[in-house]
Amino acid sequence: MRTILITGSTDGVGKLTALKLAKQGHQMLLHGRDSEKLADTILAIKDQTGNAKISGFVSDLSDFPSIEKMVVAISSEFNTIDVLINNAGVLISRIEQNQDNLDIRFAVNYLAPYLLTKGLLSLLKNSNSPRIINLSSAAQSTVSMDALAGKVQISSNAAYAQSKLALTMWSFALAKANPEIVTIAVNPGSLLNTKMALEAYGQHWSSADKGANILYELAISDQYADSNGKYFDNDIGSFSHAHNDAYNEEKIDQLISETSKILKK
């Protein structure tokens, strides 16, 4: 049985994935921003699965010190994480910027997974077969370093697409730097029936189960044990080519360098 952490697991695809994995008896670490909602989710999953090994961790992923507190809390309770699913994401938000004046989409969709993963890397390396699953998107567009650093403001859709490409580029860099960890970026499916899609577009194309099913498989199936540094496009149901920038070493180096600067502030 594996120890699996899923961010953004009180709703949508994250919650469905947690439920599927809990049914198999895995030790589940759930994350949510709202402590009450997280507690309700844990109770519901315990009731539905009969699995008592469900823990919860509260963190606002737009708040970097809050992420660091979660890393400390997890590290004090667990010495190994087998699978980290960076699922939490934001598109439409009442708050456009975090307290560091960074676009909320860059903060939650890219910088938060970057910080969280970095903080938990030693726990992942304690696993015999660690995996990191990063939720990308079909929407990927060239990252503006000024937008990433909060120097210019761009539309929510543009920031979302750029944050998802940033996450994909960093996934490939992470895979290269840590070959012992299987790191996969995945588009779980376009316009799934989730709160995020409904708030943004008022419609959906596929059920949220489509996303949960692929996350479940990528997290634990032996089929993906040698898929380090790849991009899975669930719109076509196979590994595919991400945005060209994700294969541009110069652009990846520039992104990582800018990211380090932003997070050192």
C-alpha cells in the first residue's frame, strides 16, 4: 500500500481520485484550504471506503508560508511519500493576486506545486517507487517572465495557460534532475464536469471521472513505471507532445532561474 498526497482534494477530480485510491486501502493525505470542508471530506471518504488511514492538512496554496507549514506538518507525521499529486488549481478567482502581488493562477498552479514538491522531495526519495503527477492542461502558452513575477497583469485565461505551461516545463526539469522519481505532467481532460470549468465556462464536455480515472492509473499502475519526464494528454488518451517551450532547455533554465528569484524574495 502506498502513502499518497493529493492537493485540492475536497472537490472535483481531486476528491474523486482520493476516493478511488482510498477504496484500494492506500494511506491518503488530503489537502484543502478550508478546515471544515476538509474534515467533512475525510469523514465522507472514511464512511464510503471503510479506510481509516485518511489524514488531512490545511493550507492556502496562494500563501507560501502556509505551504511551508504544511510541509513541516506532513514531515513530522510521515517519513515517506510514495505519490504526490499536485492537483489543486485555480482559473476564476475573487482574488486576483496573492499577498506577494503575484497573479493567483501563477501562485497556486505553478509556484505552490514547485514549493511543496521541493519541501517534500526527501520524503519522496525515501520511497521505493516514488511518483509525482503534475496537473497540466490542454491550455498552454508561452510564459511571460514579467507576468510570472507580477510586473505586468494579464487576463485570467492567459495567466492560467501560462501557469500550466510553466508547471509542465518545470515537470520536465524535475524529471531530469531526479531520474529516480517518475514525474509525469498530465492534461486530465478538457472541460471536465468540475466547479472550475462550470465557473469559467458554464459548461462541460466530459465527466470528472475521466480525470480521476487517469490520475488513479498514473499514480499507481505499473504501466507508467517507466514514464518519467513525459506528458499525458487525456483528451486523446495517450502520451503526447506538450507545448514546444517545454522542450526548450534555454527557456526552462530561464523559468527555473526566475522562479528561484521570486521565491527568495
